[in-house]
Amino acid sequence: MHEYTISLLFWIAPVVIISLFFLIHKTLKPVPLKAMLLNLAILTSIGFILDLLFAKLFFTFPNPSMTLGIDIRGIPIEEFAFYLFGFWFIILFYIFNDEFFLKRYNVSDELYVRFAGRLKRSVYVQVTIRSISVFLILTIGATVIKRIINPNGMIIPGYFIFLSALAYVPWIFFWRVTRNFVNTRALLFTILTTLCISIIWEVTLALPRGYWNYQHGAMIGAFIPCWSNLPVEAVTVWIFCSLIILSYEYTKLMLHKNND
């Protein structure tokens, strides 16, 4: 039946359409293109590695007939395509809004060049006590809640901590440097669109049809019954993942500095 394979069109189709738009109109500049490709290569590689290391701790794949039947260490190949096109969609959709649909709020290249020229090597990455404190509070709070409402399985809410750590890497390291360059409206629209697509995909197809499911012992323990017991962590996945835009903006800034 290969339903999981076909459903990846939720991500592949908009990637193809937006890519064709940029090709036809020739509006995508070299720096955003390079930044997108660099981030896509790095993030996809990290996603593949983490999938191989942690997927079985957090997920189950109850209905193999939904996939092509090609597995890598027991993980359907569709999971890896999901990482590739999911990340690609987020970055490309943000670029589309930043460079075209919401271009009015785009930061000009001149400001990137001007700021990059003044940027000292010592402040390329800035870690703040506040950012680390927020991550620690989330981790400790989620662990306490799990011990109260879902004591079975892992001692800690592994999936939530996993997501938080990945999401906060760009936020902790890049926010202070890139915050003045992020197109906030484009970012919020990207988060909202990604969240809507992912929830519709997961709630109406993935969980009911058995593309994948969750190891409940690795979750905080808060589930949404009317959404096939979707864990709350799954709702936050794409909010967290959208923070990769900070990494994209940081790469743009570094590329402008090297071109200066």
C-alpha cells in the first residue's frame, strides 16, 4: 500500500513547487541558496545519525505494509526521507516568505554586510546564562512531571529532552547574533504552516494507519485522546524544529562576512 511513502508528498510537493517558483522567476540570490544548502546538508546528516541512534527508543513502526519495506537498522527508509524533506520545507518556506511573500520585512543585504564587517571573532557565538537556564528549567520541570504522571519506562522524558536539546542548540548559540536579522513574520508564518501540516498528517493518517507510534514510557505522559493519544511532545516538534531558521540566518551572516 505504501501509504507512508505517498504521504511524504505533504513535504515534497511544496518543496518542488517553491523550487520551481524560484527557478522560473530567478529571484533566489546566491547567499540564501548557499546558506540553505549548507544547513540542509548539516541538519539532514545530524537527523540521520540521531534517527539511527535514538529512533527505537522513542518510536514504534506498527504497520510495515505502509512503507516500501526498505529498512535501515529496523527503521523505515521513509523516516530518513521525512528528515530530509521536512528540514528542506522549513528552510525553503521561510526563504520564500523572507525573500518574496513577506519581503517588506526582509533585512537588506547591506545590513548583513555592515554588521558582519563589525562582527568580532570572539562574538561569533554568544551563550547566555538565561538561555541555558531556560533549557535547564524545561528539562527539570518535564522530568518532575513525568515522575508524577508517567513513572513507567524511562526515568526522564527522553523524547522531550531530545527535542529541547536539538532546538535549543541554535537558540542558545545563535540568537544573540542573529536576532536582528530574522524576519519575524516569515518565521511565525513558517511555524504556523509547518505545525498545521504536521498535525493534520500525523493525526489523520500516521497514527490511525500505523505509519509510526510513540514509546509511551519515553514521553512526559500527557496525551491527547481525541488525536489517537498523540503525546504533547509531538505537537511541539515542528515548533522546535523551526528554530533551525536561526542556524540559516547565522550561515547567511557568515557568508556575507566571507564575501566582504
